[in-house]
Amino acid sequence: MALDGLVLIAMTAAARFTFRSHYLYDIDSVNFALALKRFDPSAHQPHPPGYFLYICLGRLFNAVFHDANTAFVAISILFSCGAVAAIYALAHNWFGRSSAQFAGAIFVFSPLAWFHGTVALTYIVESFFSAFTGYLCWRICCGSARYITPAAFVVGVASGFRPSSLLFLGPLLLFSLWKASFRQAAGGAGVLALTLAAWFVPMIRISGGGAYLSSLVSLWLAVPSRSMVFNSSAANSLVRAATIAGIYCLCFGCAAILPFVRNRASSPINRPKTVFTRIWIAPGLVFFLFVYLKFVNSGYLLVLAPPVCIWMGLWASCCYANLRMPAVWRILAVAGCAAVNTAIFIAAPVYCSYGEVRRFERELRSIVSDLPRIASSRDTMIVGFDSHFLGYRHAGYYLPDYLTVQFPEVRLTSGMRIFAMENGNTRLEASLETPSVRDFILFPLPADDGEYTGYLTQVLKRFPPGELRTITQGGREFVAGPVADLRFLFPCPASGTIAEIKRP
């Protein structure tokens, strides 16, 4: 790799390390951390479909760092570096060194990619596998059959990190094999099947086949299946289209304008590369448009970012060459765009900015410090909410001595269940446990957020007036009440009384 490629890798590592998170940011991050101790997708340790190889790699890194968040963030930084290397390599192959430099720089300063390189989530890992698979599959399309086995292996491994990779990258692998002989294609299919089996079989044995499939089906029915184009209004797809457009702008910042200002005469359409790119992005784009996507899951689109970065690298290179100004001003223009993207990453009022991560960490640190001062784990249980941020998962993970339950209960294929956490373990209860405690306390949701405030107000209306009390500590209000009043939050079991189950 050229020296400028190594510089891009170094820039990526430095930028991600400098702005790394120090706490588990998202509910999914906590699920991954819990799985380091016990892998059980039925208890969302982690959530289905399991991310088996990601957890295995996390355990390896955790043996070095002895901290779950640090281990997973190190993985994010490592795969960010791998992604920029693969993007640079394919862009160099397609369009030359200048385009590769711009493509790599666009990824380095992508606000969304930057964010996901600093937190304990899997999306940047999938972005790396997308870029690497694209490079290998292109070499196959160019007649290098020796890349078939590595490409099939990489797609199989990628699916062990994020099973969605098989859906999003599998068609590109199949497309690259269309010129291969039957024997070569069959060999690639065999490698893919063996690689998939190498992680899937152990995962099923550890998690239990029936329990694993039941939890996967339950999650699918509870979330993605409800908003598919087949069972929802066309408005949902329009909202997803608008969400994709918003995420596109967030992902690329200043570079988002490149498709609209590029000079077609200086960047002619290359049909084989254009077709290859369309096959690359089509499966993911169709899924996110017609099946499932929410803004808080913006990282999903990073699987599509590598090919977009590569084409943007070409357009940026052409625009840069065509700017009629002194070289120093052109350099300043590029630096200005990088500065704007950096400002978006640092200060944008969205969940995936550095400022929001730091605000969340300050809130979490304060709550974890203040709550034990007003409520002992001996006589108080925590009720947390099903929230990405400051939800019951954060409560149960960072205050492990408390029994923590999630509101609301969830509908599984086995019936209504309540998630309960204690000492780093999760269990599912058919009815609410009331251990030998007198009170419960609500784990605070993020402050200064109208949506969360409105939700909490609706929850509190379930209780009769005067039943709850408010305790102020560290400038924050904590809401508490007698444990008997939890009947207003959770449905009573069939017997009509709250189950009296002792703490394990």
C-alpha cells in the first residue's frame, strides 16, 4: 500500500482513539457486554441473532483490556482502520491514486463512520467486511479466480459477526461468480457453507436450538415485521426513504453534495463498475426502504458506505482538479470541508455526535453515583425502561447489586415475559418478582429530551395520586414508591396476586 494509504489508516486510528467512548453507549452495547460472561440470545445476552463471532472476538480483547467497553471499542477502531484500507485499495484499483486519497479521506471524516468507530457496536465491523468483500469480488470479476475462496470465506465470517451480512453481501458474491466455471463456483459455495457451519453449529449448541429460534422469531415479530411494506402503509416506506436521505447527509457531511456537482464529462460512467456497484448496494437499500430502518439505527447504512465513498472519491478528485484557483486555496477548501464534518461529528444535536456521547456519559455517571445514596439494594429494586439510552440495561449493568426489571413487559412466542437483571445475568419471568424489598425506584431517562419526558409523564399517570414520592439528589429527581404499587405497571398473573418469588 502507498504511503498515503498508511497515513489514512493512522489518521483513522488517531481520530477514533481520541474521541473513543468510555461507557457502553447503546442498549445493544450492554447486551454485547453481558454476553462476554454468558452467551444466551434468548435472554438478549446478546439480542438475537446472536453476533457469535463478534462476541468471541470481544472475549479475546476483553482478556487483554479487562473492560467490556474498551474491548469492543478497540474492535471498532481496528475494523475502522481495515475499512479505510479496503476502500483505499479498491478506489485505487478503479480510479487511481488521487481518487483513492479522497475516498479514504471521506471515510475518515464521515461523521457517522467516525462515531461508530468510537462505540461498542457492530456496524463499523460490517462496513469493513462490505469493503473487503467488494475488493475481493471485483478481483473475481476481473478474472482472478484465486480470489473466490477468500471472498466466500470472508462473507461467511462476516455473517458470524452480523448475520445480515449474508443477505447484503451474498448477492455480490454470487454476481462475481457468474463468469467462473461450475467447479470454481461450487468450490466457493462449499467454502461459504463450511464457514457458516463453523460458527453457526457451535452457536446453536451453546444457546440451544429451540430457545435460539424462538427468541429470533419473537424479536422479528416484535420489531421489524410490523413495519414491512406488506403489512403497513406506503407512508412508512416514504418515512424510511426520508430517513435514508437524512442518514446519507449525516454520514457524508459536505461530501453529500458531490453527486449533484460532479462533472460528468470528467468522470464518465464506467458500465462494469456501475453495474457492480448497483449489485453491491441494492440488497441493503431494498431492505432498508421496504422492511426496516429507524434513525437510531443509522449504523445499518454503513454496509453501503464503502462503494459510495469510492465513487465520491472519484467525483471529489475531478472537482478538485477542475477548481480554477491556486493550489493553496484548493487545499484550504478541502480542509474546510473536513473541518465542517468534524464539527458535525463533535457538536451536531443527534445521538451519534461526540457531544451527545459525552452528555450521556455524564448523566450515567451521575445517576450511578447518586442512586445508591438514596436507595439501598437491600430494600429497593430498580424499574428501568426499554430505552436505547439510560434504559434498564444500563441500570442493571452499572448497578449490578440491584434487582432491575424492564418496563414494559415483552411479548414472546412463549407468552408475556418480564426481563429481570441481577449480578450481570438476565432472566425472563412470566410474572413480576417481588423479592424481599419494600420499594422500587425508576431509573431516570435522559434529561432535557421532550420525547422521553412525555413518555415518563404517561407512565406516571398509571399510579394513583399521592402514591409516589420524588427524591432530589445531585440536581436530579428520582421517582420511587412502594413495591406493591408495581401492579399499576405490570399485569397481575392469572391468580390475581403478584407472585412472591425469593431472590436467587
